[in-house]
Amino acid sequence: MMGSSYEQVKELLGAIEAKTANKTLKQLEAAYLEKAEEYRVFLNGDDDLQAKKQFLHPTFGVLNASINELVQHIMNHGTYHRGNISSMLRQLGHAGASSDYVFYLYEVNK
């Protein structure tokens, strides 16, 4: 995290590990679905997803952005991480999964 100290990152990772420790796959899935619903409610509760708003980040400060811009960032950032995972799989000698959205659409529309 740009601008964060090693200790801040270590603390954040410790909190995440503590929150997810000893959870079953079913419990992690339930937590994921709960978080997804929170996002759905958040996005459906805003009439103008293009309007600029102020968001406060604890490290970086105030950000002026629209919900659309933040969703685009999340999608791009997710693609970055899927590419990292695919690269790690290839380095371990396994075939990487495609992270191309078009191939996903083909798959779900079969």
C-alpha cells in the first residue's frame, strides 16, 4: 500500500488473518455473500452513480470520485490480481486460467 508503513500493512494483515482464522469454507463463503449483499445495497441506494462524491481513506485522505469510477477501479484491480494468480500457477508448472472477461462471457452463455 503506497504511503503505508510496513507496520501498518502487517497490522492490517494480522487483523484479516484473525478474522478468517479457523473458518470453514462454508463460513468464508457466507461472509463473502454477506459482503456482496452490503455492496449491492450500497450501489442500489445511490441514484446518481456518475456524481462526484468525497470518500475518506484512512491513509491517503479525501478522494473525489464517482461510484462508477470506484467500480471501474475495483474491476481493473481484480484483473491485476487474477493475472498475478495465473502467473504464479504457470511458474508452478500448471496451466493458468484465462482472466479475459470475454472468455468468461462465452463460458456463462453456453
